[in-house]
Amino acid sequence: MKRLLTSFFCAGMLLGAGAFADDMAKKDSMGMHKDHDKMMKDCVAQAEAKKDGMSKDDIKKSCRDQTKMKKDEMKKDDAMKKPS
């Protein structure tokens, strides 16, 4: 009986830890999405303020590329900060 209860307890702990980790991953991805949106909006606003004759599509492409580069740099910096 003790083995059965111990097994159920361990299984419950593993499932609970997995659910918690999954929830934290969702929160991290939501935060990254908000950061991406803010970076895009800031970039588009700056490009439109320059008034250099670029079309809306060209501005969005340029900002998408810049935002992707910034995100890649941030990921690279985070990876370097984490000890292996």
C-alpha cells in the first residue's frame, strides 16, 4: 500500500512540475511577443518621422529585419550570460 501511495505521490509531483514549467514557458513567450510588438511600433514610428520617401511596406520590411536582428542579439546575449 505504501508503494502505491508513494508512486501516486511521485506521479502527481511530476505532472504538477510539468504543468508549472509549461505555464512559465507561455508567460515568457507572451512577454517576448509584447517586446517584439513594441520594437516594431517604435521602429515604424521612427521611420515615418524621418519622411525619407519609403513606402509603408518598405518600412515594415526594414523594421521587421531590424527587430529580428535585435531579438537574435538579445538571445545570444542571454545565452552567453547563462552558465553552462
